[in-house]
Amino acid sequence: MPRSKSARPAAPARAKVGIIVAGMHRSGTSAATRVINLHGADIASDLMPPAPGNNEMGFWESETVRTIHDRLLQALDSSWDDPMPLPEHWIDGAAAQLARRELGEELHKQFADSALFVVKDPRVTRLLPLWLNIFDELAVKPIVVIPFRNPWEIALSLQRRDQLPLAMSMLMCLRDNMDVERASRGKPRLFVHYPDLLTDWRAFSKRLVEIAKPHLKPPGAKAQAEIAKFLNSKHNHNPSSHDDLTGNSIVARSVVAMYDHMLEAAATHDERSITAAFDALDRAVAEATRLYAGLVGARDSANRRLARALAVVEARSRDSGAAVETHAAESGRLTGELASVQGQLLEAKNAQTIANARLAGELTALQAQLRDSRQEIERQTGANVRLNGELASAQGRLREAGKAIETQAGEIERLGGSLAAVQAQLREAGKAADVQAAENARLRAELASVSGQLGDLGKTIETQAADIAKINGETAAATAGMTEMAAALQAASQSASAEIARLGAAEAAARAEMFRLDAAAATARAEISRLSSADEASRGEIARLHAAEAAARAEASDFDARLKSRTAETARLGEEAARWRTRTLHLEAVTAAQTARLDAISGSTSWRITAPLRWIGMRLRRSAS
């Protein structure tokens, strides 16, 4: 039995959580809804009954909600099987506001005491924005569960149940899934692949509990047994492989891409890829919709006229009092109208053929442009490789210049050390020269003093010799004294001569030392001059190397700018190529959809509707003959 709001007492005052199951028709929405219900989520009490041969295990959706949805779609000139977009700003119209009030009242009636409930109807894929607004008004936290299935399986199922053309089902699948993906962005949501739900429902359960906690808890043993009994792989009718989808000529690439991105989102729970991909699909489908909206509108208008004509014919055929002539005239008029409608259909088909040819030409031109873009990208790639080589070479030269600069800096540092040592030696030599100069000055002063003393001594000797000669004859005793004095004077003279010789030698040694110090100073000055010249040469070399480094850096900067420009151009061409590829895929999808739609016209409901007209016309012509 389903778990309804009466199955448990009123919940304590806390935020409500509503799980919306929003999936395409025949995509496993019923199975997903029942599994959520068995997890403890309340469900509506006015459920649609099971349908043998259609949905034996139950639909698990509200009759009232489905009726409100159908009434809203009819007011919007749409239906559950309409692949065309809803009118712009439909949600602001009177019909949507009425449905909003009715659905809000129904939710309050069904789930006023529920803290957790689940609602489901495949039509929600088109009307999800309305439901999210209602949840906001009622302070209900939404969780969107999006079941999906191989589009080929869906198409086969709808063909068997509703006799829908396969191409029409593909367009419905594309439109419904794009609408629900866009509307559910930013909300807690979960993509679930129907075959995976049948084979491993516990993985779905774990992910759902993580999103809905603490309101939803893992099912108990009894509920697990019911889920296992309810889910069965035999309920997966029309099983098809991925190759069945991709290998089918009537399946557009956009449908395959949609299915692949939904598979990826269900497996990885990473929605960045599906968001970007569905934006691109939405642009392509919107372009196709604008291209064929007029043709579809003309077909629908013709179908409505045929339906009205059939109603008139059936009403008049029930009037047994009408004359045969009246029937013949009416038949002729209706036959003419039928011929007119058939002419319109033929014109539409011819227009479609012309459009297909034009699109084929555009597709060929786009493919040629794509080839040109690819060649340009290859050329730009080669240029980038060459520029990268030149940049690497310039960087190598720059590194060599840096090493040379480092070597020159080391040499300059060594020469600076040598210069400092020589300057220290010069300072020491200067100090020694100052000391020696002072010593020389002292010795010169002593020499001058001794020379003065010798001069005085010579004068004294000359005076004494004159006195001796004067008194030599006077007295013998004085002679002996003078001889002794002469001997003493001679000894003093010899001693003074020796001292003068010593002072002369000291002066010569001092002069030699001065000459040696002068030579050392000259050598030091030469070394200083040489070192200064070497320093100037080194500074010139460093300046040259700095200039070379600056030139290399400028060249590298130029290469880098050119490389960035080439890279930007390559990226632009890549984006351009991607846009051409997207447009090419779109044109291929549109062409396939057009062909399928024209093929569907000849086997459509409108053609079956005109069958009684053709039969009545044949009978009337036979009667007239």
C-alpha cells in the first residue's frame, strides 16, 4: 500500500521537503516515485489506477494534478505530446496563475500535515518553474529527481502506446529533458538512469538519503523487501543498447549528446559538463524551432481545418433527410477543400525540399570553412612551435650572458681585492717612507752639526799650529808639550774622520733606501694605473654585457608578445571552429528532423482523419453516376 499522509501523525513544526519526480514520459518516473514513497515520503491519495498493458504496477501520480496540468497546457495551445516550446512568459499568464492557485490548494489538501512528500507527473518537465514558485510560497524545500532512459526505448514505447512517430518522440525527449534541466539548476537534484534503478536501487537510495537528510532515512527491512518485489527488470520494455541509439539514422546527434551527458551526470554527480552541454543544445534547438515554427503551425492549422470538415461531414451524414444532391454538392465542396489542403501540404513539402537543399548547401559551405579553419589552426600551431624554438634559443643566449656577467663580476671582485691589498701595501710603504724621511732629516742635521764641529776644529788646529810655530823656538819644554798635543790632536782628527766616514756611509744607505722606496712607490703607482685600466675595461665589458642582456630581454619579450598573440589567435580560431562544428551538428539535426517530420505527415493523424472524407466522396460519386 502507498504511504499517504494518513499513515503517520502530524509532523513537528519544521521545514517541509517536497520531492518532485520530473522525467520524460516512459522514462521510469513511476518506478522512481514508488521507491521514494517506500522510503517514507507521503504520496497523494487520488492516484491514477494501474493500466494493464501500459503500466501494470501503477502510475503513482495524482488524477487531480494531471487534470490541472492538461487544462493548463490546453490553455497554452499545447499538449503533453507537443515538442514545441511553451509561449514566452507563459508563467505570468492568467492560465498559469489559475493553475498555480489550484495546485497550491491541492498540495495543502493532500500534505498539510506532511513533513516529507513526493509528487510526480511527466508533464512537470515542462511546468517545473510553476511548481518551484508554488514550493517557495508554501515554504517547502524542493528536491528534484530526474529519471531518464535511452531515448530509443522511449520512442518505441510511445509508438506502441500512443502511435507517435519515432522522430516526434525524439524531439519530445530532447525538449522535456532540456526544460527540466534548465529549470532545476541551483536546486538539490538527482539524475537517475532507469535501468540502473532496476538493477541497483540501493545506490539511488544512498544518494537520495544524502540529499534529503534528515527528513529521509534509509528504508527498513520491510520497505527494502517491498522495493525489491516492486522493481523487476521485466518491466523494462523495449530494452535497447547505446549502439542501437547511435547507429540509427533517424536519431540526431543532439539526442545522443543529451543522453550521454545525462549518463555522465548520473554516474559522477558532477553537473558542470551537462550544464554547458545543455546550454549549447538549447541554442541549437531554439534555432531549429525558429526555422520550422511556421511550417509546423501551417500543418497544425490544416489539421484543425480537416478535423472541423470531418465533424461537419459526420454531422450531416447522420441527417437521413438530406437529399443526395446536397450530399453530392457538399462532397464536391469538401473534396475541393481536401484538394486545397493537399495542395498546401504539397507546397509545404516542396518548400521543405527547397529548404533542405539550401541547408545542404549551407552545410557544405560550413564544412569547407571548418576545413579552412583547421588548416589555419595547423599553420598557427607550426608557427607557435617555431616561435617556441626561437624563444628557447633566446633564453639560452640570455642564460649564457648571465653566466658571463657572473664570471666578470667574480673577476672584478678578485681585482678589487688585489687593488685593496696593493693600496694597503702603498699605505704601509708611505708610512715607512715618512719614517725614513724623518730619519734622513735627523741624520742630515747630525751631519751638518759634525761638519760645523770639524770646521771649527780645523780653524782651532790652524791657530794652534801658528802658535806652536811661534813658540817653537822659544822653549824646548814647550816643544815636547806641543808634540804631545799634536799627537792628541792627530788622534782626535782621525776619530773625527772616522765619524765623518760613518755618517757618509749612513747617508748613502739612507739615499739608497729612499731610491728603493721611490722605486716601490713608482711600481705601486704603475700597478694602480694598471688595475684602474683593468677596472675600466671590466666596467666597459659589464656595460656591454648589460646591453646584450637588455637586448636579449627585449627580444624575449618581443617573442613572448608574438607568442601570446599567436596563442590568442589560435584560441580564437579554435572557438570559431567549435562554433562551426556546433552549427554543423545543428544543421544535420535540423535536416534529419525535417525529413522525419515530412515522412510523418503522410502517416499522421490528419491523414487518417481524412480517410472518411475520401470514402464518402467515393460513395457519392458512385451514387451520382
